[in-house]
Amino acid sequence: LEIVQIPVLQDNYVYLLRDPGTGSVAVVDPAVADAVEAELDRRQWRLTHVLNTHHHGDHVGGNLRLKQRYGATIVGPRADKARIPGIDVEVGEGEDYAFGQETARVFDVPGHTRGHIAYWFKASRALFCGDTIFSLGCGRMFEGTPPQMWASLAKLRDLPAETRVYCAHEYTESNARFAITVDPGNKALGDRVAEVKRLRAAGQPTVPSLMGVERLANPFLRADDPGLAAAVGKPANDPAAVFGEVRRRKDTF
Ligand code: ZN
Ligand code: FE
């Protein structure tokens, strides 16, 4: 896949995916339509699909206008079909959705919202996870519980190390400031924080990140690490409780 990253609004990333074999073009989580249309016009690409991860306005805001202009097929979570504007195709856990000559494996990842899904393009080593994993962070639990969100994160964490994590927000710098308070001795975290500082100072995005880095550095993916459990005062045999405590601390950081 050719992948184009479009920064919109305050800190959102919208992604265009083009399959060179068929010319199919998808947009992942179009927060807005205008910036997407401008990028498509500039590249003379024609939009065929909208892939939504969850129902929030900064992920579906452009759906109806893009569907109207291009007749694009809107794909979204079956578990949340009533809240996805213009949805045509519902997908859920373990299903493969064919896009051009590639396939996206769908994961149900509830926690941020009840019906949140993620799309994994195995051949392109790309994961589009919306507001589930952020670099060095994770989404807030608006509609889920710690056991649910932890299970969702643990599922994605097991993807291959070389998987690029295309999350929907540039939150990495503030996530880094929090992460070092709960996991100060983590070398992988220190290395990533240094990289993030360098990228931001140069005006570069910190997204995508690599799953192999996130699972070592991101405290929200390390709730089953005994050292982190001890640092937040929760039992090492209860990762959901460790996760919940780390999330709680971040909410008030
Ligand atoms: Zn969201
Ligand atoms: Fe969002």
C-alpha cells in the first residue's frame, strides 16, 4: 500500500491508502472532508473506501460528504453500526476485509468506545488502530472497563514487531512526559523519548511508531510487567488492575 498521512484539526492524523494494483483508494477515519478532498485532487486519486475505527466525530466527520462526492463504500464496526454515518459494510473480530489486492484483518478492540475496531494490513505491516494505542499512550476509556481495554491492547501488542502503528493522534510528547513518571528506569522508553524529542524539534510526526518499540516502551502495553505493577502499587498477577491504575493516573496527570 501507498500510505499518505494528513494532519488535520489540532492533532488528528487521517490516512489515505492506495493499492497500486487496482487503484483503489481508502481513507481511514476522515475527521474532515476538505483536507482529504484536497489531497485526493492533488494526487488525482479517486476515493473508493472509507474505513472507520469508531464513532467519534473526529473520526467520522467527513464520512457523508466523501460518500456523496465519490460514492465511496463506508466500512465500520458492526458493534457500533448505528453510530457510523453512512455505513455500508459492517465488520468485526477476526474477519478479513479485501481492499484492492490486500486484506485487512479486523480486530474488535473495545474500551475507548464500545464498538472500536482496528484494521491490520499484514502484507503492508500496517495497523490502523484509531484511538486504541497511541505512541507511549492509549485512548481514554470513555465506554469501557480496564479489563476490556487491557484485553484489547494485549491483542494488538502481539502483532509482529515490525508492524507500523498508525494511530489517529499526535499525542506522543505529552504521553512521554507521563510515561517516564510511572516507568522511569525503562531503557526502551528513554530511547523512544529521546527520539520523539528529536522528531518534534525537527517538526516531524512521531507517528507511525513500531509495535516492537511500543510493546517495550509504552506503559499501557506493559501492565503485566512486575516492575510496573510494583511501581503503581498493584498486584503483579492482575494486569487489568495495573492497567486501570496507570490509566487513572494519566487521566489526572
Ligand atoms: Zn475517539
Ligand atoms: Fe480521536
